[in-house]
Amino acid sequence: MTDAPAPQIPGLEVWGRIGRGGMSDVWLAKHTTLATPVVIKTLDPRASVASDTDATDGGTEATARILSEARMMARVSDPRVVRALDAGRTADGRPYLVQEYVDGLDMAELDRRRRNALGLGLPLWLVAHVMREVCTGLRAAHQAGVIHRDVKPSNVFGATDSGIRLGDFGIATATPREEKRAAGTLKFMAPEQYTCGEIGRHTDVWGAGATACDLRYGNGPFESTRDLLDPNAQPHMPIPETPHEAYFQQTVRMMLARDLARRPQDIGPPLRAFGMLSRAIAPPPTRAARIAKDTFIAGPVRLRFIVGDIASADADAIVSSANYEMRMQSGVGAALRLRGGAQLEEEAMSGGERPLGTCIRTSPGGLSARHLFHAVSAWNEVSCVGRAFARALLLSSEHGCTSLAAPALGTGAARVSMEMCASGMITTLRWHIMLGGMRLRELSLYFDSQHKLDVFRDVAEEALHVDESRFVDLGLPVLGLPPSSQAATFLDPGADRTSES
């Protein structure tokens, strides 16, 4: 069966498909009036599931599930939950759900790529913060009568502008009930889900506990279904080395109790525990200071703002502001192609079109850099700058880069405002600095005019919380004659005669 065409929905302009689930296609679109990105989920035409008693309006189970997901999400009003914006049927009868776009990465990708690049898991302060937000979102869902049933890292999204969001209510249910068949993700599935037992708030408590374990240690709490169901098997966690770690593990074990009499019946106790832990181990401060008019220091990273040609940048990697077709015929891409050679475009295009938010690596050709990163960051005023730049930073860590040169992503043909771009890029940088472990030591941002540089720099200063009171004094600039070995004791009489005249 051929792929379905992009959905036609009044008021939305669809860019294209950005993902595919078990029964649905996921599309990125633009609200034509507000020029904001949204995500559309439609039924995959390959999903032909016979209708059952859960189906509504004469549709299949899959059709009913998408519309049910829309209703479940719409019930929940909390900033930690991805919002449903609209739902209905397209002109050709396909059900659809429109939801907000989160301009960041899911926690599973962030954790996996960080472990592969740096050999480090996520810091405990971040895991505690994420789980506090997830539990807060779950509490709002439960108070609205919604059981999520599929809490896992890939359904938790982090954006530097909007914080942590819980999404994908595809198998959510409205009330506690007996399972007809196992539904969920095995690695994070509660025993009662696997055995088709009674589902309730306690099921999401388990899912959140398994998610916390996976985010901190890189693995689920149990290695097999046998361990999952074994009443004597304990969650796989290392021996704690700090009181904070021990408290975290105690909380996770409480959430993973197989005996429902011992597991919290609602998300309140875990929420309080993660909240206390999050307050006890606040993230390290990101110290930022200005050392020159167009140079900041943020943590270990020197941030430079430069008016010039990025193609001449001397850095380990250069970031190109790419379009989804990966053509390099205008703007930054054209400048890099001119200096680096046509093979840059040929290699970039060899993989076909790329979804918005993607960042890929190619060889640098004739550029002085060792790597060229292509960040597909925007389209027709729709910004995915935060997601694309986060992936550029992860690529820089994966390839051992200590210096990076980048333009103001998406501000050319895609018409993203300089302020929006600056906020997306710099808050993403600040977030990755807070995580720690970055190899990056210098980021040079290139502009084609002083005005654009000034606008970007001013937003960056606010985003980094640059404290003018902590201005780094590196000494005054040298004026006049260069200093000599006699400068401390020698006075030039000629200078006196010059001043007298």
C-alpha cells in the first residue's frame, strides 16, 4: 500500500512527515495565521484493524484510538503535558489530532547520545527535575480522570523555552479498568499491564519509576519478563555512593513495588520525593560574564560574535543552516559550497530529504574545519532551531569537537526572527553547559551585519544571565608605543615636549 498524502486541514500548511508510529503518521505543519509549528497525527493507511467494541462512529479501533487520544489530551490542562489543539477528520475521512510542537529532544535521545558521546549518563539533579515535572503532569492527568499507561523516556520531551512535557497519550484510558490485552512498552510496563490485570493510577506510578531508573542508569529496572514478574527480583541499580543517590533509589523501589498494597496508589508520594530531591541538588550555576564587547564566557565555553564569512572560520566543525532538501544554493550553504566545493552538496543530498530539526554530518571538503554539520532548523517562518542546534551540539561531542562555528540558524530564506533564533540557540547552549561534560570550549557565531550581531548578542546576554557586576577584567588595551623592558623606570622626555607644544 502506498503512503498516504499529507493531510489537508483548514488553517494549516503541512511541511511533511517527520515520523511514523505503529498505527499513525506524524506530520509537521504551520498554523497559517500565527506562523507557529504544530504536529499532526493521522492514521497510517497500513493500519487495518478490525473494529471492536471500543470503536466509535463506525470506525476501526485505530481510528477510535486517535480520536480518543485527542480527547484524553484535551482533558488535561497543565504546562507539563503536551497540549491538544484540534481534532477531527480530513476531507478523505482520516482522523487527525493536532498538538503543540515541542522544540527540543525527547529524554531517550538525549540520554542515549550523551552516553555514546561522553560515556556519561544524565546527572541526578536533572533526573530529579525531569521526574518532578513528569509526576506533576501525571497528577494533572489523573485529576482529569486520565491514565497514561505508556510513561517512558521517549514520551518525555525537553525544550529550553517551555520545559519538560509529557506526551503521547495514544493508549491512555479514561478510567481504571481490566486490561483486555497487554498494551504499553514492555521495558516500562507494570506487572498488571503484562498480565492484563486492573489498570489505574498505580500503573503510571510504576511507569514513572521505571522511567526514572532508565534515565539515571541507562537501563530499565528489570532485564526480562521473568524478572518483572518474579516477586523476589529487585530492580537493577548500582550501590549508591551518596545520600542523594540512596534517597533516589529508595523512591524508585517504592514506585516499583509489585504488591499494590506497598506501591503508592497515586503519584503524590513520588512527586513529593522527587520535589525534595530536586530542591536538595539544584543544578550547578552557569556563570556567564562579558570579557569584551562581542565576547562572553559561559561556563567553560567562550562565546564570540563575529561579522564575517563563516566559510573562512577556523574551527573543528562548521554548522550550515540547511534546508530540508539539503541543497546549498543560497545563503550560508552557498558560501560554504563555494569555498568547500560542490561535493559538500552532493554528499549532503545523497541521503534524500531530511525532517526539520535534523542535524547531520558530512565531510568538510575544502573547508578548514574537520566536520560540516547540516542543521535543518526552519521552514517558512516555522522554527525548529532549538531541536536542530541541540543535535549540532551533540554531534560536536560525538566527534570530539572543542570549537564550533555557526550562523544564526533559520534567519535567511526561512525568515525566522533574529530574536527567536538567538533565544533558541543560546538557551540550548546554556542547557547543555548545565548538563556538564561538554568538550566544546569555543563557539563562534557569524553574522553578515553589525545590526544583526547586536540584536542576537543582546538576546544572548539576557538568555545567559550575564552579570555585568562580574565583568572579567583582563587588563586595559595597550595604547601608544609598545612596552619595553625599561617601562617601569623610564620616562620619555620627548613625550613631555610634545605635550608642551
